[in-house]
Amino acid sequence: MKKVFSVILILMLILSCSVTAFAAPATNVEAAIEKADDYYFWTYFYDGYFEKGEDPDADAVYGILSWLESEAFKNYNVEGNEGVPSNVTHMIPAADYEALVAKHFVLTDTLVAELESDADMYQNGYYYYYFGGWGDLIPDYVYQGYKDLGNGEIELYAYEAFLLDDTTRQEYVPGPDDVEGKDYLFVLDTYVDDMTGELVTVGYPKKILSTLVSTFKIDGENVVMTSYTSKDKAVMPSADEFTDTKAPVKEDIVIDFEYGVFEPGTQVTCAPVTDDATLEQVKDALDDVAKDFVVFDANAVYLEEAVQPNGTVKITFAVPDGYSDNLAVFFIAEDGTIEEVESTYDPVTNTVTAVLEHFSLYALVDLGEDDNAGAGDVTPPGDGDQDNDGNTNTDNDGATEDDEKDTDVPPTADNNNLGVWVAVAVLAGGLALGLKKRTN
């Protein structure tokens, strides 16, 4: 009998490894998207450098490094320091600067000599950076999706979109015949306000210029771009042709709205509230609802005036650690009254998305573990079937149909492999029968 189970176990292990090998999906796509965004940006300013796959010259390194190492550059900010020229923003010791260069490029004696030969870049053992910016000429690269080519290779697709009209050089305004997704994109940009430290979201319509296609080879943490091309915007595949279309999201709060909800350039924020007086006010308002909550203040400012949305705004919140999945979002009025707003919970990302029509104070509330769905409950998608009247179907014992399914069917990682496991069972059964006959 032990031999029978040993043979079955070996067969299952072999076939499970085979299934994994056949799937072999590309991983670390997020790193490829980030790298592609940098490559697109710098290809625009240093024409063709990334297409050739060559290391850039000193001038390109100088520009690219300030982008790739913007966080590190903050350690060398000398703006306004006594004895520093008024137009200088950063002074970086040569050894530190060349270490940063070596992180991204091949640091050769020739490259160092080129960098040090430019008096605007290098003086007396320091590399200098100055006031200035790219202005409104920066193209935007809007990720659309990727195709998994197998063997760790993927093909990324993005639109190159531009804030300015390419004929008038004025801010782009969609015409009556322009179609979103074909002629223009409404792009939401986010940045951190230097004064307040808040994450600001600003939306602009941008004219689509071209479709950018890049191929990456992904091997664990090693992500290498193998090709890059700029094509006519019409070659963008449809969404159903992509392996995945979700771009990575890193922020704990994500704001999303459509063109027309605010005037282009409106600064939209949603920040956690920390002052004691407001938190105490919200605590009193939610006293009969829940004890655990976080408070957010949603604001929109256009031309230094507070404004309200002309439509709906979706705001996605990361659920704090320790919260249950029984969640709700409440509007908190100035007089202390509360009103629940539409929201959905995503168990995969552990986030809650609220649909807001008015900006003010809101609270993400943990209603606690509750088996009986009631007012304020946010039920994760797929929890219970519903009939035509919206009621959850149960049997006479009070168990839902999903409960019965969970009892009868063991969880599997992928139903697509069902045929493989059936084959294993049949083959194993045959082997067991054969071995039994031989022992009799």
C-alpha cells in the first residue's frame, strides 16, 4: 500500500511541476512599467538613445540622474544657503555623485572626464544643479496594458499624450468631434505639494500623439528592456487583447474622476485628519455606529477658490491594519449628523472605494464582525448568491449556497488545471488497481 501512495505522490509532484512550467507567467511587471516610463521620458529629450541600447553621453547622464535619483538629491539641497549662487539648487560631492551614476550607467574614466570638463556641471569637486524645469512641454506616458509573450518576456503598451495642442501650442481643449481614448486622454497626475506635504491630484485632457511599445525580459529582479518603438496611435490593441491592464498603485488614497467633473487644473486632495478637535467631533457623531474609524478631508481648489465636484468622484482608501471587512464610509456634516455613502470593498487589494458627490469630512468605519448584514455593511463581492429580488439564497439550515459549495468542493488554486488532476486520479487509480492485482 505504501508503494501505491509513493507512486501517486511522485506522479502528482511531477505533473504539478509540469503545470507550473507551462504557465510560467512573467512577474515583476511593475518594475518594467516604471522603467518604461523613465525610458519614454528620456527618449523624448535625448532622441534615440534608448533605442540604440547605448549608454548616454555626459549631458544625458546629467539630466537623467536628476530624475532617477530625485530622492537622493534632496540630501544635497543648498538652495538659499549663504555663499551659494542664487541659481544653484544642489551641490553634490564628486564621490557621491559618481556612485549614483554607477547605479544606472557604466561609469568609465571617459564618462567622468566628460562630466568634469563641463564647468556648468562640475566645479571644485562638486556637481552643480540649477533652477529650471521642463515646463509644460513634458509628454505624458499613459500605460494601457501588457501582453505576456511567455518565457519571461512581456510587451508593454502606452500612449504618448501631450498637454499642448501641437498646432496652436496652447493648452489642448478637445473639439466637438474628438473622442476620448482615440483623440485624447483625460490624464490624472499626482504630486506631493512641497508646502503642505499633501498628495494632490490634477486632471488635464491631453492629445494622443503616438503608441509606444516596449519589450522587456524579466528574470526575477532583473528587468531589461530589449526593444522600444514609437508607432501610430491607431495600433493600440483593444483591452481584451492584453494580459492585464492594471497599472500599479502605490498611494494609500487614490482619487479618480472624469473629464468635466472639475475644471482642468483643479487641485484635488483627500488627506487624513489628525487634529484632536475634529476627531472628537467625529467620534461623537459615530458613537452609535462604531468605535474604530479614520477620518479624511476631501477638498478641491481652482484658482485659489474652494470648489465642489460637478459629478461623482471615486476615492479609494487603503484599509488600516486590524480592520475587519465589514466596512462603510460616512459623510460627516458640520452639525454632527452622518450619512452613509455608496462604497465597495475589494478583498484582493484590501481597499474601500467610496463614490462622493460633495467634498467635506468623511470617515472610513470598521463596523466590526457581524454575521447579519445590516445598514452600513459593505459585503465583499461574491459573498452569497442573490435571487431576482436581491435576497441571499439560504437552505433550511440557514447556510448559503456558497457555504454548501465550500463544504462539497475543496479549494483549488486554479480550476483550469482540473483536467490534469482528473488525469492524475485516473492514472493513479489504474496504477493502484494494477499493483493490487500483482500482490494478490
